Amino acid sequence: MYQIEKFSAPLSQKEMKLFESLVDVRDRHFLKKSEQTSQIWVAFFQGKPVGIVITVNAESPFYSEIHSLFVLPEHRSQNLGSRLLLCAENYLKEKACKYSTLFFRHDQDLAQSNEKFLARHGWNKSTCSNLLYLFHSSIFNAPWLQLFYDKPLPSQFREVSWKQVKEKDRILLQALEKENAFPYYVSPFRDEQFVEPLNSLALYKDEEVVGWMITHRILPHMIRYQAFFVEKQFQHTGIPMKILCDSIKLQIGSSVPYALAEINVSAAEPDWLRFASKRLAPYAQARGFIRQSWKQFSA
């Protein structure tokens, strides 16, 4: 007999250990975070967790996200996936949420069945959302890495650790974010409680922050590279490559073995997508991508 129970983030350490193996690596921080309200539904069989789904921004009346909808293979064909998704949807409707996006990792073997599942539940056909590249830092030897690491910044530029950014500069960046000066996806304040101090860097031109490479420790042994931004007028100067390579080198010199580069297809600049395809992908130990579907709930 299957039972479904609801939990709210942040989970306890005991709950984390029970549930995290069901959750995609890139989504496990949702189990800990509290600044964005996360709700988790877990399916149990004979007391053991066998399925899960996570909602993020669940209290927002406008937009929410659904992540890591998953059922163990041996418990599929029991309608559990539908039941878990329905739990999430009903909760969002109760909160008067108007729109939600569902994110899931692409699996070629399940692609057709996933699309049929989405269509059956009123979700739109999925599209590619994020590119994922996994690296082992000790064997990452791209020839451009040392080239740009050795190249000094122009005299008016300097790098500092993100934790050394002055409060007045943080306030200014937060104001710029509200004005949509840069996409939320690359915001240095997104998932700030998981920012990795080891190699998160800010780029100054004179006394102004003009870029950053913010990384997040999503697992004890893995750092995610996601929030990478340099103002447009400096994007073709080699400066973005310098700050990226310096960040990578700091990880290589540490004891953290794995790096996950995550690139939002719709938000990234075309040049960055081409760079990822030509300069990152050949050195990745694994590649994948995240797909997304969306649904508008009736008023």
C-alpha cells in the first residue's frame, strides 16, 4: 500500500538522508533552503521512500516551479508519478498560483513516455532548458585554461573574493537586479546561502562591480558553476575568460573533485553557448540537459 506525505523545507538531517537519493543532484539544495518556500511530497511503500516531487516558490500567486518528480523504477506503473504531480498541482491551485514550470532531466529512453505523461496531465510539450557538463577538476586540462589564467587583467580591473564585496556595492547590485539589468538566472544573490567562498569571484573596474563568477556548493564533493556575468561592453575582451579560469584554478587547487557547469539555454548569450559547445563539452566527463514544461492553472 502506497502512502504520500507532505514535508516543508528545510528538512531535518534525518529526512535529508532518507530522501536525497531520490532527488536530482542539482535539486538537493531545495531540501535545505527556506528563503524560497519549498514543499516536498514523498511516496512511501512499507515505510520506505520510493517517489518524490518538490515545489519551489509554492506560496507565490504568480509563478512556481516543480522539480525532481521521480519514482523508483520498480514502483512505476502504479500511478505514483501522477499522484505525486497531482499533490503538487492541487497545492499550487490552493495557493492561487497561476502558472508553473516543471523541470526534469532528459533521458532518451524515456523521452516519448515523458511527453505522453505531460500531455495526459495538461502540460505543454517540453523544451530544452539547461545544458549540464560534469568535470573532474584533477583531470581538467583544457589548453585555454592556463592561457587565460596566466594573462593579467588590464590595470583598471581587479578580482576579489565575492565575500569581500562591499555592502554599498551589494545594495547597488540588488537595485540593478530589480531594474532587470541582468537576468535572475545569473544573479549573484540567487541561492546565496549556498555560495561557495572558495572560488566565487567579483570583478571590479575601478570602484564598480562589472561582473562575477558565483559558484555554489551543491554537494560536499561538487561545485556548480552557474551565475557567470560580465557587463556587455567587456564581454569580447578576454576578461570573462580570465575570471572563469581563475575560478576554475582555485577549485583545482582545492580538495573538491567535481564541477558542474550549468547553462541556461534561453538566458545565455549566443557566444557563451558556442563556447560551451566548442571549449567545455570536449573535456566533460558527462553531459546532459534539463527539459522544462509549463502549465497555466485555471482561475
